[in-house]
Amino acid sequence: MGSPGLQFVGSGLKPSRSNLLCSLFPLSLSPDLPGACIKAACSMGTGTSRLYSALAKTLNSSAASQHPEYLVSPDPEHLEPIDPKELLEECRAVLHTRPPRFQRDFVDLRTDCPSTHPPIRVMQWNILAQALGEGKDNFVQCPVEALKWEERKCLILEEILAYQPDILCLQEVDHYFDTFQPLLSRLGYQGTFFPKPWSPCLDVEHNNGPDGCALFFLQNRFKLVNSANIRLTAMTLKTNQVAIAQTLECKESGRQFCIAVTHLKARTGWERFRSAQGCDLLQNLQNITQGAKIPLIVCGDFNAEPTEEVYKHFASSSLNLNSAYKLLSADGQSEPPYTTWKIRTSGECRHTLDYIWYSKHALNVRSALDLLTEEQIGPNRLPSFNYPSDHLSLVCDFSFTEEPDGLL
């Protein structure tokens, strides 16, 4: 079931194909792009679309590392909405030489919990920072051509457009200002970006600035009540990891909830560090939700298997959280076998690291997007020509319980 909010954004408008191509290729046209696409884009002549003009002002997102004002996005120049179907067509035109998207189905998880309002679709995804994919992550089985940004960004956009989330939580975003914020704002989203203070992307030659977390929500469905950018601490020390937490009000129901996105420290040997970061985030969320009075959804790449302490902290927190993807298991108690699967020079890595946590007494999970099978992923694993990231996207539909209990 697609988001009702996104389908109507820009309805009735027919942006030119050249304008949309400018939105996909703001910097320059790659010689690898399909010929038809190049001709369509060149048909702009000497005229410059308003989208292209807006993008030109924000191309150097590396400025975010030097200018704190980039942490809060300025009001974007007024731009005409994009019909999501038109943008999806443009993405598919660029990707016409690649294999088609994998088919993933939603699993209906509804019990006897009717809802009078449309569900809230939440998408969690570590999209793989472009600088890291090309420069540091050493995906030895992934062809270099599969990592080219001109096409990979279209795969990312195609995935987002296919599932039409009401709320989008992303990690490893290093093209916020020149790609995601301009395009998603034209689809009706309001976005916030919080980069890592010492992003590893900045160590890569020709990088596009720091990577960080990004949070988008559809403005026709939600009103922003408050927002907090959180730099996580561990053992009282400030760390390189961040989170965004926003309280939103649902316009249909008037109900409020908090949505948070984070990305914890990676690699083995840092388990205690991640645990401390998780405790700090939980304490912040405890304050923001007024001791769990406000329902909560937390999305993130925790870089932690379910056996780690940080996972156990979230599972046993006084915030009364449950992990949504456990509901896909036969007993409702087991996480998926993997959310990331890649091959590096150090070997093959198959882990469950990504989660969508939710207030189990205030929210119901109506459906969840099933994961890719091993056969779909293929022997060379992720990323690939078929799939743009080394992490799978997680998507859930939530509804409020009709009568929240006394805990909330």
C-alpha cells in the first residue's frame, strides 16, 4: 500500500523532461549516460531551469564542514513540484541498460487493530556514501561501473519512489545539498541533515563533503513540532556519531510522535563504545518523549548484531520499544538473518545491523517490506548493478493504537 501523501504531490503538473534531467544531473552530463537522455537534457538550449539554478547554489556541499549554517537547511528557493511518476520514468530511462529492480513484497502483519487513518510509512536505509563506496570500502566483487554516482543515485531514487515513504531516514548521505534536498523538497518533503563532525568521506580525494544522517517527512501529512540534532557521547566524550530526533504532529489525527535517525560507530572492537552511544541516545529520547508519553520510532544503522549490549539496551529500555522486523519471523522474536551482505578484501560480511524500533504500546506495525533473498542478492553480494547500497532498505507501515494505554 503506497503512501497516500506522495501520490498527490505535484498532481496536474507536467514538468518538462529536460527539467527533470537537470535535477538528476546538475553538475555535468556524463559520457556514460544514454544518448537519448543526453539529447533530452541538451534540448534546454540556453535556458536554465529554476531547479538547475537552485542546485548550482548548493553544489559544493563540502562547505558543510566549514560553515555551521549548513546544519540547518535554509528555506529552499520556491520550486515547482515534481510528479513522482515523471521522476521515476527519468530514473528508469537512465538505468535502461541495467537489470530491473528486485521485486520485494510487503508482508501483512495486521492483527485485529483497525485504524481510521492512513498508515504512516517509514523507510530506513543506509544508502552508502558515494565517497566511501568509491574510495574506502573496497567492495572487491562490485564492478567500478556499478558505483558511478550518475547512475547509482538514480537507483537510490528509484527505490525511494517505488515505496513512497511518508518518512525517510537515511545514513551515509554525502549528496544532501546537491541531490536529495533539492529533489525531495520538490516531491513535498521537508528535510534535515546533520553531518558527522569528522566524516571519513573528507579523507577521500574529490569527495562531496561529509556524510551524515538525513530525515525527510511529507509536509502534507505532518507538521514539525520540534527538532533536535544530537551529537552522541560515549563515556562523557563527544563522538563522531550523530542523530536527528523530530517530534511530528499527524495532520489527519492530531496525534504526535517522535521520529529519530542515527548511525552508530562501526567495526568490531567498538562494542562498548556503541553501547555507550546507545545509552546516550536513549537518554536524549527519554527527555524528548517526556518519559515515553510521546510515541517513538527510531531508525538506524546500529552497526550491532542483536547479541550486542546496545541492542539489549534498546530492547529493555523504559521507552517500551520493540524491533519491527522481528515480526517477520515465525515466532515474532527473531531478527532477520541479514540486513547487509558484502565482500571486502577482508572477506565476506553478512550481518544484521539495521533496525526500526517503535513504541509497542502506542503503535502497531501493519506491514513490513520483506528482505531480498540470497538468490536475488547473487554471489557477488552488495552493492551491485541491481542494488545501490551494501545495506538493504527497511520499510514499515505504522498506525496508532486507538486507545493508548496508561504507559504513554
